[in-house]
Amino acid sequence: MPTPSTYTGLTRAHWEKAADHLLLAVRPYASPRHGRIDLPGSRPSWSGPRSDGLEGYARTWLLAALRTAGAGGDDPHGFLGRYAEGLAAGTSGAAEGPDAWPRMADTRQAVVESASVALGLRLTRPWLWDTLDDTVKQRAAEWLLPALDPSPVDNNWWLFGLTVAGFLQDAGIETDRAQQTIDRALERIEHWYLGEGWYSDGPNRSFDHYNAWAMHFYPVLHAHLAGDQDLLATYGPRLHEQLDGCTRMFGADGAPMPYGRSLTYRFAAAAAPWLGAMTGHTPLTPGATRRLASGTLHYFLDHDATDEEGLLTLGWHGPYDPIIQSYSGPASPYWASKGFLGLLMPPDHPVWTAPEGPLPAETRDAVTLLGPTGMLLQSTAADGLVRLHNHGSNHVGEDEDPGYARFAYSTRTGPTSGKSERDNHFALILDGVPTQRLTADPLGSGPDRAASAHTPCPGVRVVSATLVHGRAEVRAHLVVGAPEATLVRQTGWARHAPEGSTQLHPVHGYDATVHQLPGGSTLFGDSSEILAVEGTTSGPASLFVALASLTEEEAPAPVATLADIRVQDPHTIHVTWQDGTAAVLHIPEES
């Protein structure tokens, strides 16, 4: 009898039931021989409907594989038989037809889906692969083999080939070539490892959930399944370090931090905590791991992540188009299947039997620097809120990406998107239009602060810093090179009335008036309100300082009472917090 889950109420049986419901809900959309699952949706991905149908097969197959492998092959719903038939039909070589899979040479998205196909086959090999006839095995292997080639995309895609190679090695197929693929992939991602558990997702500064559900997930899981202790000795401690910060990004309500891309994968964010428990490379106790993962599953299922048919939608809570990438199709959300990794641990594993423990966000107020990322976490135990202050994570493109460009994110707000007023943004107002923040160049950080710089327009540089304590945030910006009397604007958190309290107080450089602006829709609601303060530049360098707060405490004290702030000069700010502790915030000078 498992120990009651006093926080979430969820046990292993609930996870199994949730997996079954998700899998049974997609059955009506399977092709005649189950080779594709063509889910309904308002639009296909940029790869087209045929690729989307393969995605439906591959990502739900991964869930079915985790479900049946975790049950030791017990399969009361007949998942294995249906997916085995789909494998045979999809790889039959037919160029057209309702079951045919696209080849990787023609559709590069097939490389992504090959990893889920191969990982599912690896997990269920005694009950599925080993039962297939040689003709089907040969066709399936031929379809998978192109994934061993160098990745067509220079980011986490290198790990899809590694995952296919791990299965082929187990199956005794092209083992030398498979090893070469594994070695090449690990060598490539090594260039992106910046220490303390953090990878960039490619040759950039993109730090997001791909660390949890890709950069650590595939190498560590491969090493575990292969029993490769040398690989685990390298990649396991990195996972441990990453989890030390990553697990603090979950609010007390189970919500992961909504920043970055591919947010529609939702509870896939729980994959890394499960993997840490499974391999022994985690800072969490077994009960805390289950608390975190179960809280995340419960959070999304309780917030309408599935529609009336039980299908996962493209969105966060319910459907929400602004966060959907062009590569996402109707079945993309089923990468959330990774969040069920815990089912691979047997019912008597401590992760299922130990008492649930509290999340870091609900034990005490804390500030956590996320290694080399330039990101700072601020959590408050009174409301279980977690806030992320971004001074170093980017997703570079021609236009500002709301998933990366904001100065701050939280587990219960924003970001706004499209033409709406940007939340947590600092901008020059040029011809009535706010400037963008395309990149955040990190300029140093500390236990309670982080700084960065960006170029909003030619000839102008903005050096920014955030200092936090409790629920209070000091937001400072030094504008260098702007024309005299240029209007600037600082916005605060996007709030959906009547939930929560947001506050913004001008301290230095701004006018005394606090404006209330319409913020548009966010992940959390259709319309929002945003506070803003404004000022104008004066001289070659102008400093602007504000105090901000986001809380769900009842009747919170005005944010202006949380700190006494004195500006010494454009680069030095003295802060005395409400509890008497003091800090000096230095605005860095760029060389």
C-alpha cells in the first residue's frame, strides 16, 4: 500500500490511469492500420499533415511504451499490438496512403519523431521488437538508419540520432555506425555545456526547458539504459546540478516556469526530476520528486490541458495560439509523454512509496542564481510564487520572442504577446513605438542580483540590473547614448483581475504617475492589466530605478514600504530593505 500523497493526492495508480486516458483518447484518430494518428487541429505544422500524423504515432507511442514497460509488459488495453501494426504499416515503403510515414530525406521533422519511435522500441524490446518478423524489423531499421547521419539542425536535434543509435546498438544493428553517431552527438553538445548543469540549446544563449526534456534527458537516459557507468559518471552529476536550480522553477501549485519555447509540452518538464531519481543523480528526496512531478501533472490536468475528448491541446492551460511555434502540429503536445518517465520505476521504488515532501518554493523565501545563464529565481513561501529575472537567456531572431525577451517571468503571469503592451519590459519610445529587446548580454550576477545589457536601437545601449529580496524587486536601467528627452517606459507584471497583486513604484528618473495599461491575453487569461512608469532621458547617461512586486498575499503592504533606496551616482544604488538588511547595487560599465 503506497504512502498517501498528502500534498497532491496522486499515487502511481493515478499516473497509470492518466496515461491510459491520454492514449485511449487518441484511438479514434488512428489511420486504418494505426501507422499514423491524425489529430484534429486548426492548422498543420510547417512539415505538413503527413508528418503531423507520424508525430501523432511517435509521441503517443512513447507514452504507451513507458506505460507498458513500467508495468513489466502488462498491457490490458492492447497498446503494443496496435503500435506494432502501425510500425509495420508506416515503414512499409508505400509513398502514399493513410498509414505511410514520410522519410527523413524528404521531411526533416521525421528525424525528431524517429527518436520517440526508437526510444519506445528500446523500452519495450522484449514485448514488441523481439516478436516482430524479420521483414518488419528490416523495414523499420531502414527507416530509422538515416537518423544516424549528422543532424540537419545545430541544436538539441543531435540527440535524436543518439537516441536512435542507442536502440540500434541494443538490437545489434549497424553497431559501429551507431557508436560513431553517439560519439559525434556527445562531442557536439559538449561545446554548449557552460557548467553548473546548464547547456545552451545550440551555439547561442538559449536556456530553457530543453535542458530538462532534451539536453539532459537523452544522454543520461541512454547511459542508464545501456548500463554505461562511464557516461553516467559524466552526465549524471551534470543532471544533479541542473536539478538543483531547475526544481526551484516550479511554483507551489505545480506550475513550471512559462518561459522559452515549446511550452505546449507542459508536464514534460517533470522528465528531468524523474530521471534524477531513477539514476540517483538528484538533490531531491524520492518523496519530493513525486511531489514535484505529481504536482505538475495535476496542475495541467486541473487547468484544462485536455479538451472534452481528452486530447491535449496546443496551449498551456487550454488552447493558446500565441505560444505555438510554426513547427508544432496538433500532436506536438504529446511530447508531454516524457513526463511519465517515472512509470519506469517499479511500484516499490522509494519514489512511489516515500511520503511527499514540500517543494522548495513553499519552504522559505529564496533567491537562486541559475549558474552561468544570467537568470535569477526569486520565490516566496507565503504564496508559493516563483519569479524568473532574465539577464542572459536569448532566442535570437529578427523579431522579439516573448518567451525569451522579457526581463521577468513568473509561474502565474504573462507573457503578453503580439501587438499587446509588453509586460516586464523596458523600452525607449520612438515615434510612439516601444523598442525591442532581442538579446540580453550578461554582465555579471550574484546571490541576489543579475545584470545585462542590450541595444534597443543603433547608437543606444541599455545596461540593466535587478536586485531582489522577499517579494521586492529593484529594477534599474542606465540608458547610454539616447537623444535628449527621449521617452522611456518600464512596465510591470501582467495581472488578470482579480487574481494576485502587482505593484510598481517610481524611485528615480521616472515621473510620479503610475499608469495602468491594457496588456492583452496571456497564458493565464484573455485580458490583463499592466502598470507602467515613464520618464525622459537627460544627458549622455540616464538612470531609471523602480520598485516592483508580484504577490498573492492578501492586502500586501505598498511596495514603496519594502525598501529605502538612495541613488549615489548613475552606477551606484544603496538599498535598505524593510527588515533592516542592506545592499549596494552596482550598475556595470561596459568596456
